[in-house]
Amino acid sequence: MKGTVLTGEKFVMSTLRFDLEIEHPYEPALDWAEAGRSAAIYLGSDIVKVKLPCDGKKDWWLEFSVTNVNYLIFVSRRLEFINKTSSG
């Protein structure tokens, strides 16, 4: 019975053009937080001279569900910030 009610509800909502597929506004913020975390790991490993694992097939930052573009943007921005603060 519950399934029938939910199916009917979905039908009514779609008939009224109610969008059931809503992107949450915090999704981009979560993506950038993941990119920031992976950038911090990269910069930290670079400072202490630890090589991050890479098997040649998959980049390590993909373990954090970070796209290559977001990762590179975050790393470059953090490096710019570090250079500005260290130069005075």
C-alpha cells in the first residue's frame, strides 16, 4: 500500500511539474572541501618529502572523489597563498 501511495504521489508531483530532482546548494561546497582536503594532503606530503602512492592507472586524489580540475585549482591557490605569506 505504501508503494502505491508513493507512486501516486510521484505521478501527481510530476503532473504539476514539481521538480523531484533538486540539486542541493551545498553540493559544490562539499566538492571544494574534498578538493581542499586533498590539496592539504599533497602540500603536507611535499613539505615532509613523502611521495604519495600512484600506480600509474589512477591518481591518488581520485580516492577523495575530486576532479583533476578542482584539485589543480586548489593546489595552485594554496601555493600562491603560501608564497605570499612567506615572502612577507
